[in-house]
Amino acid sequence: MSGGTVSHCAVCLGVYGEPMVVSSSLLGVEMVTRTRWLADHRVVAELEVPGGDEPHPHLFLAQLGAGYDYSGMLGYLPIFVARWLRRRVRNPWASPTRSVCTELIVRAMQARYRPNGWGMLDPEATYPSELLALCRRLQYFEMPRVSSSDD
């Protein structure tokens, strides 16, 4: 619907030396091992914050167990139509306690990096492709693509 090549986003964190992935999916905000996550997902791009200034894990871990924002996902339809009409609207059905994948990441990154371009994103109306475009614009390092089960 967004016209991008990216349909989902997640964040990889080191937890006790183990690479883990935190994402908001249909089951809500969950954390799984990176190996397990790669078995079910195809990685389009992997980015790293420059200078090793990574987001604090607690910004993501505090959201574990929160539900998926099904109504907020439906709210992307009016956003899509409004953008097509060159208008701005807020997501009319976004939940304050649940999130979709981009919302989880944008909110955490805004808490850490608001002055660096993150403040311009609306967490409840950002598509994964827009998130990827911002990371590239901010010159986050694109790491070599990781192989996954779909390759």
C-alpha cells in the first residue's frame, strides 16, 4: 500500500551477548532470537547507528508484551488516501497503548534522537519504507544483507 519494498521493520539488540530481535507483529511486541527471526523473514536492509551510539535497549524492552495495534493498522487507510490527495491527517484509530512495527521503532528513536530528524516522523503514520528512507538520509551505515530462509 505504501509503494515501498519494505513491509516490516524490527530492531536487533544484544541481550546478554545474544543477538535478539524486538518487533511488533500480530502477536504484539515480542522478542525472539535473531536466528529464529531470520527463519521467517527476508531482510531487505540492515542499518546501524553511526558512531556506535545505539539506542538504549530499555526503550524497546519496556514495550515487550504490549498488544498489536489492529485498529491503528486500519487507520493507515485514511492516511494513504489523504497523502494521495496531498493532505495530512493523523491516524484516527491509533491506540495509545498498542503499536505497529514502525510505531514501536519511531517512538523509541524519537526518545533518543529527536533532534536528528526523527522528530519529523509521526509514529502512528509512518510506513516501513519511510523509516528506511530516513535512516539512509541520516547516513546510518547499511550493513551487508543477511541471508534468510527465503534466499
